[in-house]
Amino acid sequence: MKKSNLEKIAKEYHLSAKLNDMHIENFNQNYYAKWLLKYTYNKKILEMGFGDGILTGHLSKSSSKIDLIEGSSLLANKAKKKFKKIKVINTMFEEFFPKKNYDVILASHILEHVDNPVKILKKISTWMHKKSICIIHVPIRSSYHRQLAVIMKLQKKLDSLSKRDHIVGHKRVYSINRMKLDLKKSGMRIKEIKGFFVKFLPNSMMINFSNKLLFALNKIAEIIDPSLCANVSFVVMKKKI
């Protein structure tokens, strides 16, 4: 993705006050972050992308050493002002060549945005040592709400991109098998797969959902097949040689 596109998404989505569904995404990110923290205690962490800064906020309260790489100058500057103890690197992923390896790399809602996800995964592997983990979080095409949309003829295919997908810069929606294949091509192995948020409706129809209901839709994902959830996390390591 070009830097100019990153700045456009930053202005129209992350820094915009016009979208009325941000509280839903923020609630889900906060729920996800609480699960994520068990992997990050006292570690050397690289967070890929600042987004709305919710994950960064949770990470900043830990004792971990955190680097943040962000391609958008607008979002990088916001991160620098808000989180003084975090090292913010304003560069594209493809142009990042750290002098150290990280214990934990967080690629939350990254791979659906990039032009070549396998190339980025291979790049990530160069930032890892043999005990490192990378946690990849992506939207899933077989989520209940996408299946219902196809049945109702609101979208042609499970992986059709919605208007909201285009606003946030999505280039694809993953399946579990597509992610497994991309990871295999990049030399990664999966340790854990976990689903998040059982979503039956588009955000536009959930605006008035209470926090209690949003919590329940996240909580129930713990006993649902991950492929039916809105988002899935893959905890991965480099393949043993």
C-alpha cells in the first residue's frame, strides 16, 4: 500500500469523527487486548500499525519494551505525542530493518491491508528469533454475518468487500485455509487459532447494541468454531529447521 493511501485512511477513518460505529470496533479491540496481554508480559514487543491506539494503550501499561512501526506520518505523530515511553518508527513495513529480534510481534488487522501478505510474513520472520511468536489478527470470510449477507443477496460472495471494507483499506478477507496456506508459504507454523466476536449483523445495524450485549458476543466466541467468528487470531512461530 502506498504511503499516500495510508494517510488517506488515517484521515477518513482513524482520525475521523464522522463514523458512528467506532465504539463497536473499540469495544472489540479492548476485549481482544485483554487476551493478548498474557503473551506480552516482560517481552521485547513490536506492534505493527497504530490504528486507533487501543492495543498500544494496553501494552504501554506493562513492563515490556515496546517498539511501534507505523507508515502513516499522521498516526505516527499521534502515537509519539500520546505514548512517550514507546519507540515509534515512522516507516513502511517493507523498509523496516531492525538491528534486533523481537520476542512478540503483533500484526493486528495488518495482512488484509497489504499488497502482498506472504512477502510481509516472510519479512516478519526476519524480525523473529527461534522462540519468538507473532500474533496475527484478521477478519474472516465465513463469519455468520457474511454468510447471512450472501443468503440475503446483499453481497455476491463471502469475500466480497463492503463499503466499510473499502473505507478502511481492506484488500481481502481471509479464510482459515487461506491463512494456513500463506503461513506455510512464509515458513511459519501455527501454535494456536482463536476466534473473536460472533457477528450476525453489519456494524450499521448494531449501533444501539449495549456494552453488555457486545461483551456477550465476544464471550460466546470462546465456544464457537473460529471460522464462524468475525475475526480470528493466529499465534505463529518460525518453522523448526
